[in-house]
Amino acid sequence: MENIYIALKTIKKMAGEKNTVFISSKELANEMNVSQQTASRIIISLDRLGYITRTLENRKQKITINDSGLDVLYREYNEISSILRFSQELKLVGAVQNGLGEGKYYISKKGYKDQFIAKLGIDPYPGTLNIKILNEYENNLRRIKNSDGIYITGFKDQQRTFGGVFCHAARIDGIRCFIIFPERSVYRDTFEVISEKYLRKELNLENGEIIEVLASIDGKL
């Protein structure tokens, strides 16, 4: 596993912000100071794990780091930041937007609500504040997603199954709230916030308005 992480880190360093690089197993071997055979096996393992995608273009190997591969790097970054006592508070800035109108339904479900009260210490307003992250804060959002958070367990009722949710302590203009990430969500550039208060009314927010959220990696905020 150590070689997997080192390889991911090396590929990311060479790829830069685009997360894509043309690199041979020999070049990766030189960067990692391992044999070409070892580097080739590592690349195959990364591909099988879903951390990278390999394609051939003009007879050259192109490697792209996938979201799951980036998640590995961000989890490691969070752990190192904690060990070195770096700030565990991150700023998220984004634009308020409408959601799909399902927040009230989900937040009000007893299976979720009882856990919000027991684990978060809040009885949330039945709805979520939806925020689309600005590009320059996407890395901070990814760090939050890859921190531990507080887990709300999924459950079943008579009609269907409801997935688990990860919650992360946050504040907006001093108001205590939580950023939530449903396990089944596929969105990478948006996030939802719950609070005991109706945040749109409390903060007089309109769609498109830019808002700042102070979030915590370690839950201490």
C-alpha cells in the first residue's frame, strides 16, 4: 500500500492541476527509484483499484488520476495536517442555489431526525441550504469530504432504503450548522447545509448570493 500511495503522489506531482500526464512505466520507475517491472505492476494495481485511468494516445500511455485516487491523497493530507497540528478549519465559499426540493422530505424522516438530535445535538429545520462551491475552494471541499465527520447510519422503512450521511461541523455568520454528504451523492461541486435555523430566512439569502462557510475537519468548531 505504501508504494501505491507513493506512486499516486508521484503521478500527481508530475500531472499538476489537470491530473493527467503522459508517462511510461520506465519514467515512473525512475521517479520512484524502483525497477521498471515494479512500476509496471504498481500502475496495473492503481488501474484495478480505480485510482487511475490508462489510455493510449499516439502510442504513449496517458494516466489520469480519478476522483477515488485523489480522495486517497486528500485523506493522507488530512492525517498529516492533524499530526502536525495545522489548522483544522477550512473556508468554503460558494453561491446559494435551489436544490431538488427533496431536503425537507429526507431531513424530516424519523430515521435521520432521531440521529441528528442524538449525534449532532440539533433538531434541524426541515430543509437544506444548497451551495455550489467556487472553483478556487474545491480543494477545501474535497478535504472536508475526506475527513471523518459524524456518521448518520442508513435505515429502511416500509417503502425503501435510505443511505448513510456524513456530517461535518460548520458555522455561517456564527450560526452553528452541519455540512452533510449523503453516501450515494455523485455531486462534486455542491454541498448541503443543515441547521436548527431556516438559514435562507435567518441570513436573508437569495439564489446566486455568495456565502462563506467555516468548516471543521476535526469536528471542533
